[in-house]
Amino acid sequence: MSSSVQGYVALLLHAHIPYVRHSATEVTLEERWFFEAVVDTYLPLIDMMDRLIEDGVPFQLTLSLSPPLLAMLEDSRLHMRLRKHLSTLCELGQREVIRLWGDEHFGPLAKLYADHYHRLHLLYDRLHGDLIAKFRSLSSTGCLELITSAATHAFLPLVKNDAVMRAQLEAAVHEFRRHFGSSPSGIWLPECGYTPSLEPHLRELDLHYFVVDTHAHTLALQDEAADHAGLPLRTASGACAFARDPEAGAQVWSAEAGYPGDPDYRDYYRDIGHDLGQHGGAEWAYLKPYVLPTGARINTGFKYYSVTGKGDAKVPYDPARAALKAQLHAEHFIASRVAQVRRLEERRSSLDADAADSASAQPSVIVCPYDAELFGHWWYEGHQWLEAVLRGLAARSDDGVVVSTTTLGGYAAAHAPTTEATLPVSSWGRGGYADVWLQPRSQWVTPRLHAAEDRMVQAAQRHRDPAALSSLQLRALNQAARELMLAQSSDWTFILDADTVTSYATKRIETHLAGCHSILHILEKPTSDKELSTLVHALERKSPFLPELDYRLFLGHSSSHNASGSTLSTPTALPLQEVAVTAALTASSAHHLHILMLAWEYPPHVIGGLARAVCDLSQQLASEGHTVHVVTCQAHGCSSYEVVEGVHIHRAAALPTADTLHFLDRVLQMNLAFTDVVLALSRQGLQIDLIHAHDWLVYYASQSVKQELGVPLLATIHATEIGRNRGKLESPLQKRIHTLESKLTETADHVIVCSHAMQQEVRTLFHLPAHQITTIPNGVSSFRKPKQTDQATNRLLHEAISSVNGSSRLLAFLGRLVYEKGVHTLLAAMPLVLERFPDTTLIIAGEGPERQSLEALASPNHERILFTGFLDENDKNILLEAAALCIFPSLYEPFGLVALEAMASGTPLIASEVGGLKEIVNTGSNGCTFPPHDSDALARHIIQLFEQPAVAEALASNALQSLYPMYDWARIGSLTTELYERVRSDQRPPSLSTTPPKEIMK
């Protein structure tokens, strides 16, 4: 290693706000998004860069400015409203100083805010409101590099037509050139959304670099990824593909360990807009002029408390402590980057001579992209931290590692990458692909966008010659294109995913699509110009956006990249992943399949939820016309072969063994029996297209049958040994089971999991490439309501239900009695519940190794807590219908099928915030959740729902309404079938990754 190591830190801030200009007389909530971004983020950022330049601090920073943001920054109407907003802040600041005069904690804070907003108002006036000109001036110093983004921040991998993708990029480049006088050299792909279909457009538009998420590099390089860490890649277009650095990203973005969550920083959510005037009166009269004209409460920007910690109790904000913490965090960030550069260089210097020579030609670059609005808006001290980082890096003495800031363009020009790779479709969103923009609340959007795309492209092709059009027709086609592009904004589906102002997002999508279709419809029929003129004029006034947009962009620029090469019609571009792929998006190409299922439990041999899931999936697939054979264990009273609901069930009898035989030896015997059955069926002519194995217990048979028959193997991991044992592997048995789980995932051609929590767990534990895992939830069948004549066959259950005599105080738990189900937490909550409602009865249904210890825990209240043992399906339904509440206090829950069954029965439920349960149950929407182990919180929820039966009934009703089609077996069967087809065709789904940075802070 050389005596001096050279490396770079590339900080990139992505500045973007959706186009929220409105023609309403009064200011709207959405326009305030823009105002707050300018006041909290962009003006302080300009102020910070001015200070650095004035102090002679060398720094380099990349800033992407999206076209929607630029359009609003130049809008004279928004200028006027923004200036008024700043004046209002100054006015409120002065009034806050008076209101809090003499308060030792809050008085100085009020003065700080008043001075802060006054300075920003002066800065805005000094710039004459022209932030674009200021950014242009700063870029001329060489300290700031400006780049563009897609025209309306569309998520490009989901754009169907190649011409429409080109229009998004070319319109953005044109707008950048209009504002800054030169073309951008790089682009921020919205949400880091990359697809190989972009490559020809990047080349033709001279866009030389972009950023992708880390896993895109990892998948492209496979085993060599570690050797190229800290280095960009060269793509097919010759562009430089930088990878987001996960370590630097986590230090800022992570909700658990990121800097912004430090207790000393200012709390974003405690704002006087929500705190003051809760009960009306003088406080509300004081506050009302500073909320929305409708009286709706909003953040005012005046926040007096620190993050402090979890819960509502907050301590007053101390700006001095926060500033010190920002400095300390900046120093930590700098030290981390220096150490990282040193590690990367040491790694490359350990390679063989040829590789080392090649790698040493490029210094490492740590790419740190963040949403600009994080700084100042979500993280009040963000600019202080950023300034301290830039000053600290500039002031570092050479201690053997030279780390400087760089712009992405500067690095790409000086150190062009030499390693070429083909990147996969990817994003930095949740799941690593498109889960944020394709999920149940927004699955209707993409098909409608695709239909509008097709229609717009066809209209452009019909009117290729603009000379044959009137000026009104030209304006109409341009406006139709504008409306389509506004509908394509990724922000609307992002809002639907976040479940915030969903009605607004829905309206924006529908309104813009309606505008596009209305214009094209009028153009397609003989009509007077008056109708068209009225519509076009109204839409132009409403959205003076992309003023120089030309509809001919939708003709495309290369016949080799037309709609037939679109991202959706290319099999590798739109993968199957969880709820993202539906019949609405792509018609199933599934053929009649011959499927072999391997599962150690299957009804009536039921141990946990696996048996139910395998049974229901098998029956669903059979109902769709596939031939399904299930090989499982012999069950008492069942024949070795039968057909039930179209599913061929083969029950294998293992060789007789001594009762003392080790558990793993019995598992091996079971697998040998499974293998014998399958191979015998194969010799008899049974066709098998693929194997679907369920959990590690069938690993040996899965491996043998795959090898023998040469067919694809898919494996569903329903749970992991580490998860069941709270992250520890202590006994030899546990370690062996973990090894077998790992071997199954290695052997499988594809792995299926049932929840996002399991997806992350399996990826982390078994180091699987992201494209090899797909999340498909389990489903639930319609609840079979017991007849009035039905009587529980389980004696204890029958007696328990009879004893409550119609009381509404019956609680139910159903599940395996193992530690990770958390029944001990429920038992700990019961004394508080019984103190308030002494007539409450808790029924615990299930069997397991913890039953004896749980009964001992319950003994002080044994008259009110009953253990029934295992319940069959009919008895389980009787209990669900009789219960007032169902409780699922799991400590580890990969999915939570029993929660779906409770929802289907119409019974209100309370569940712990863990694993798959956390994804199924949302407090205040379809149930209640509480932190695992927190018996007090559980007791409070039970008492609250007992005291407010109307609330409990509403939660149950919402749960039942939202259950389908999300967890409908027909839908899940379709998802599974499509995955089968893709694996058989070796068309692997693209990568799935971590939680999207945007959602961490919001």
C-alpha cells in the first residue's frame, strides 16, 4: 500500500417537490410542501454555501434539481405566495417572542426562530426570489455541480413505451438547458430507478453518469463485487454508474441508528400548530391565522422540544447541545469515511498484481446521496452537520489518507471507470425494485398510465407532421403530453403507499389522466374548435409547466427502441414480487403445470400454520387446472394415497424407528421415505415440472429429487431457527437446523417468503442475492360460520364458552404453545385486565412444549384462564366467533396466518408489532398493535376495546373489508403460478433491497 491513500466523498443532494401549484385562491396544504422546502431547506442551503465560499473553504457538492421544482421556483404566482409565507413566519416569530417572554426554556427559542426567519426573509428579498439564478451563480464557482432528474420524477422502470421514457428524459434535459444555459452531464434517476432500457437514451442525450442502489452493483458483479467496492461501473452506454454507499447512508438515514434520531436534536413532530389551542379558547384564536384557511392544523415551523426518546414526554430543545451534537456527528462521519477509504485501499492492495494495478488506477469514491429536504426540514440541524462535514474534510491534515469532496461529474471525468457491467433493474425503494409504487393501494395506477401512454404515442404517430396541424391542435397535443407526464409522477403512488393524503394523490392521477384522454378524444372526432379551445386553455392555465414541451418527443428517436422493447414487455424488466404483479398488470402466460409439493405436515397432520398454508395453496393451484401432488407424512387414520379437492396426496410411511432415535435421524428417515415415493411415481410415468419444498425438514428429499429429475426447485422458508430462538444458536441441534436451512436456500433455484420481515431475515442470514427471493403472502379462505347447532367437540372449549353465557368478555389465543408466541406476555397482562373487568375469560387454544410452564404462570387466575389443547377447524371457528377479542402477542412471527383468520371471522384483534403481524395489523385501522413483551400496553388495549365496543366493532369491520383481495387465495395462486413460470424460463425477478430512505424520516 502506498504511503498516502487518495479517496473521495461525493455528497449528492436530490432536491425535488411534486408539482403542487394550484389555482385556488387560498393556500393549500400541498403548496405548503413547496414553501416549507424553500424556507427550511433551499434558502439555508444557499446561505451555508455562501458562508463556505466567503470563508475560503474548498468544497464540492452535487445538487440535482427536478423539473417540477424548477417550474415552481420560477412561477411568479408562487413567488408572491412564498413571500407572504415568509412574512407570516416573521410575524408569528415576533408574536411568539412576546407570548413566551420570561420563559427560561422557550423564550430564547422563540427569539432564535424570530431571528432565523427574519434572516431568511432578507436573503429571499436579496435574491429577488430567484433561487434558480442563485444556484446558477453558485455552480459557476465550481463548488456546486447541478444535474437534472426525469421531467416529472416518473419511476422509469415502470414506463411502458420507450418513446415515453425518452420524452421524460429529453424534456428534463431541455428544461435544464433553458434554466442554466448548458446541458446537464448527469442525471438523478428518480428513486434510483434503473432499467437497461435507459442506456441508448443516456448515450444520445450525453448523460454521462447516474446513481443506483448498492445491490445493483452487487448483482452485476456477483463474486467480484467486494473487489470493486467504492468504484463506479461502466454501463453499455459508456455512462458511469455510481453506487450509493450503504454505510454512509445508514449513518444518516437509519431510523434506529442514524444521526437525525439523536435525543438532543429538535423533534419534528412537536409543533405549536398541533400543541396550542387543543380545547379552543384564546390559544386557538391566537393560532388560527397561522394554520390553513380551513382551520386544519399544520406544522408552523415553531417547535420547542427535542427528540428526547420514545413516547410523548419531551424535554425542551437546547440549540447549543444540538449544535455540539451536530459537530460530533460530523466528526464521526468524517472519521468513518477516512477509515472506509483506508479499508477499501487495503482490500484492493491485497488482490493479485494485475487486479491491483487496475484497481489502483481509480481512487475510491464514497457516494452519499440524500434527499435535500432531509436537511433543515426533517432534520433541523442537517445544514449545521453538512457544513461541519465540508469544513472538516477541507481542514483535515494528511495522516496517510487524503479524503476530499468531489462532484460526481468531476470524478467521472477524471477517473472514468474501466470495469463494464450489465446492471439489473433496481431502485432504492422498499424491496429494491417497485414495491413502493406497485402495491395494493396503488395497483390500479400503472395499467391506467400504460393505457394513456399507448394512446399518446398513437396520437403522436398519427400527427407526425406538425405543419398539417392548426396552432390549437399543436397546443392540444402538447398539453395532452403534459397531462400524461404529470400523471406519471412517482410522488402520487408514493403517497398512496405511505397512506397519507391519499385522496389528493388519487385525484391528481385521475385528473391528469382525464385531461389527457379528454384532449385526445376531442382530437379524434369531428368537432368545433370551441370545445377544444376551452379545455386546452383551462388546462394550460392550471399547469403552466414544461412551457416548451413538444408532443413529437413521443414519437421516439430510434426504431430499434420502440414500444416492443418497453420495460413491461421485456420479461426481465417487470418481475414478480409480492403483491406488485397482478392480473391487471400483465396477463398470465401460465400453462398447465405438474407441481410436486413436499411438506412434512399436511391436514389432518397439523402442527402449525405451514400445514394450512400448503393445503390451501395446493387446492387453489389445483382449482386453476394444474396437477398438484403433495408428498407428506403418514397420518393416523388416513390412506397412503387420496385425492382431496383435486390435490393428489401421497402419505409416506418412514421405516419404523426406536422412540429414542434422535430427532434429526427421524427427519432423515422421513426424507428417505419421501424420496422413495417420488422416484417410484416418476418411474410410473408421473410428469413433474417443478418441485416446491416447504421448510428445512424436507431438504434431503428436495435435493435428491431435484438432482434425479433435473427440474427446478423452489423453497418456501416459513420461519428460521435463529428467528425462533431470538437470534441465538446455542445447542448443536439448533446449529444443525440452521445449516440445513442454509443448504436448502443454496440448493433452491428460487426462495419464497411470506412477508417483508422474512425477506430481510432470509437475505441477511443466508446471504442470498436479492433477485433469488420473492415475497408472496399466505392467504385466507372465507370464514365458515358455525351453525347454531354446532357444538364444540373439545370438552374444555364447550364448557368455557357455555360458562360465559353470552358475556362479551371472552379473550382468545390460538397457536402453538412455544416461547416465541409470547403467551407469557398475555398472561402477565391478565391481572390488570381482570382488575378492571373481573368477568373476563381467556381461552388459550393450542399445544406445545411450553404448555406446562404457561399453566403454572396462569395458576393464580386459573378460574379465568383455560387451556383447551389443540382445536380442529370447526372448534377453532366456534372459538373465533364466540370471542370478543383475539390476542396474538408473538415475539417472532414470520407471517401470522391466525391473524388473517381472526379478521375473516369478524373478531377484533390485538397483535404485537413484530414480523409479519406488523405488516398485517395497523393500529387504529384494522386492529391494535403493541410492542412485543409489553404486557402493560397489551392490557391497556384490551381494556380500551372492552370499554369502547363501537371502536372494536369498527376495527373488525375495517379488517374484514380490507382482507380481500389482498390475501385472497385466487390472487396468491396467480402470483405463485407466474413465479413458477418465470423460474422455469430462468427469467429471474430483479433485486429486492432495504427500506427506502425516504420513508425512514417521514
